Amino acid sequence: MSKRVLALSSSGGHWLELLRTRDAFRGSDVAWSCTRMDCAGDVAPDRFHVIPDVNRRGLHRVPMVAWAVFRVLLKERPAVVVTTGAMPGLIALILAKSLFGCRTVWIDSVANVDTISGSGSVAAYFADAHLTQWPHLSSNSRPEYWGAVL
């Protein structure tokens, strides 16, 4: 039986980076989730779920996004959740780890050259693997550098 994986991110650069990890999921049962419905074609014929977007300027949307992510987790029942970030990915990690006991992987965006993102800093508490794509941002503990996806 193949491992169920949920790969989730915001659209734009986060989504493109997540797509570049696709080969790592070979042999797994993968479902994808993004904040734009037009991203579904990027992963067809795999299962796809659209979720609302949220950022720090729209925190009033967090409950709506959390509810949507919770429904995706409930439907997919993944063993592992992987995200390249932004706030929807952070919400997914928190819910997946705390409510579903999933293994979780946070890959901080390559755009964060000087420091780990705000969401990435919080994700460190919920991610089984907390990764940076810049060697100079890694430390003895976290985040770790396993290579870049770009």
C-alpha cells in the first residue's frame, strides 16, 4: 500500500516550488491543494483541492482557511503533509500534526534568502522536517539544508 501524501501551498512561487518536489512523491498516493483552482491542471490526473488564501494582512480569514484545510485533511487522511509555504501551508501543518498525527515537512521558500519566513519560523514547532533552501540559513538543529528545489 502506498503512502498517502498531501502536498499543499499558496499559488505563485510557492506552488512552483512545490511542483518541483513532485519526483520525491513517486510511488505515493498524492493529493494536491492550492489557493487557485487553475493550478489543478498542473497536477492532473492527481486529486486536487482548492482552498482559500490568507496572509498576515487578512487574519480574519484564518478560520475560513482552517476549516477548508481541515475538510481536505479529513477527506484525504494523509500520512504526510508537505508544504512550501505561506500561511495556508502553515495552517495545514498545524492541523495535520495536532489533530491528525501526520508527519509534516516544511520547505521554506527559496525567496527567503536572508532569513526564514515568519510562517517558517512558526512551522518549526509543527514540522518533523523543517527545511531551508539556503545553506547559510541552516543550523545544527533547525532549519536543515537538504538542497534546493530550484
